[in-house]
Amino acid sequence: MSGLDDVAALLREHDRVVVACHEAPDGDAIGSLVGAGTALAEAGWDVALWAPGEAPLPDDYAWLGYEHIARTPPDDLGGRLLLALDCGSAERLGADGPAAVGAAAASANVDHHADNTHFAQVNVVDPGAACATVLVLRLLRALGIPVSPPVAEALYVGVVTDTGRFMYGNANPEAHAAAADLIDLGVAPDAVFRRLYEDRPAARVRLLARALATLDIRAGGRLAVACISLEDLEQTGAAEADSEGVIDHLRAIRGVDVAAVIREPRAGGGALKKASLRSADPAVDVARIAHAGGGGGHAMAAGFSMEGSFADVIALIEAELGRA
């Protein structure tokens, strides 16, 4: 059996499942969570959804439906299969993650991050997959269960967002084929794009303006950095998730190999910094840079967190870029 056949077999053995994604979820994580959870529930599984963390879930994807998503593991975890999606390690399941993996009746890990730690009983890790929702689509096919229009829409969100609207190098033939299949299953691309990229609160635009005002080009033009402080969030009235999209403006600058957005999360009180990295050059692996900061991700998209000043984080990124 293939790896996903093993996951399908495990699901057939357990009629109760908790589907989880990584903390601070992006479109691929939310799309995987909602898509897989909805499809399994429609097919008869008893499904609990878990998105770990305390920060509010991103408003960008709320139209997919957050009402059934819990922020902590279910009380009956010991009787459920834990299906972790788009999650590189047990720690990415938040503070409860490692204990939850051990407490679950069984565990499966379906992911596309090359640095995945293979933390579950059954692990399917395919770095060649464009996004986790492509793997979820494969899993649903392995199970032989239908993909309803709401499921297709959630999975399409993951494909669109993780490929950067099909602009990134991971927009491979399977990603385009999956998108076409999901459109055949009921997705309206124009409606999804409006919800994802045009229905923006004014606070997000104000935050973008403040972030771009901090633009710093370093390393002989190879590195573009923008910083977002707690003060920026407070004065614009923006949510932390409103920083999404800033990095695309940096990555588009001529001559830039690496774009970095560094922000202060509200939970860190100003001491903690979170860095998001994107590579504009396939020869530059930003996951390697992120590992130096204790994080991880993909060759073209990665991130890390550390305590220190904005200058400390920039210095680390610039030093690691110099070794590339």
C-alpha cells in the first residue's frame, strides 16, 4: 500500500477522528482542516476539528466556516484518531501537541514540509506536493469518498494560497490539475479570489502602508525587509493576520533573492519577533535560513521566531543569506 492508503486504512479502523492543523494557520492549513473535516463528516465519521493556539483565526478564511473549530484538543482524544495536516512537528500543534499525539488512540501525519519530523504512527510526507490540500484530495480519493462543493472550495483555497496564486515554483502540474478538478467539482474561482484578495478591511491597507514605509534593502540588493511593530497594529487597528500579503510586495522587487517580514506578535509583548521568509531565487533555500533561527518550512517559504530586536533578526537573516 502507498502511504496514503495506510492513512485511509487507519481511518477505516477509527470512526472517530480529530483533524488538526498547525498553529497560526495559513490558507493551506485552514483549507486542509475544513476540507478534510467536512468530507469525513459528510461520509459518516464523527469528526472534531482542532486549530491550536490562542490568537484569533485569520479573518481571510472565516467564510469557510469556523463555528466547529476548537482551539484545544477534544476531551475524548483517547478514543479518536489524530489526523494532523500541514504540520511539520508535534510542537507545531501548539503547547498541547506532543501530549496529544501520545494520548490519541492512533495518529497520522500528512504533510508536504521537507523538514517534517515524522512524529505520528503513520507518516506521509511528500515535499513534492504543492500544498497540503493536494494531499488531502489524494487521501479522499484513496478513501473513495465524494468531494462536495464546500469541500472542493476549502481545498482550492489551499492550492491558491500556497502557490501564491500559481506564481510560485511549487505551482506544478499536479497543483494545476487539482485546481481544474476542484473547479469541475463546483468551485467558482472568481468568487474565491474576491473573498481572498479583494474583500479587505481598511485596517489591512493602512498596515501595508506602514510596513512598506520600513522597507530596507540589504545585502547588496539581495534582501528586502519590512518590520511590523505592536504600535503599527494598535495604530492601524489591524489584526496580526493582516500582515499577510506584505511579503509579496517585497519579493517582487527587482534583484531581491529573499524577502522577509518581521513582526511583533501581541502575545510576545514586544520581546518576541516572528520572521516570514520567501525566496525569489530557487537557488536560495530560505528553510535553511529559518533553521538557523529555530524554525523551518519550505525551500521557497519558511519562518522562525526568536526573542530580540528587529535588528537582531535582520542580522541573523543577512548573515545566513551571506552563506548561501
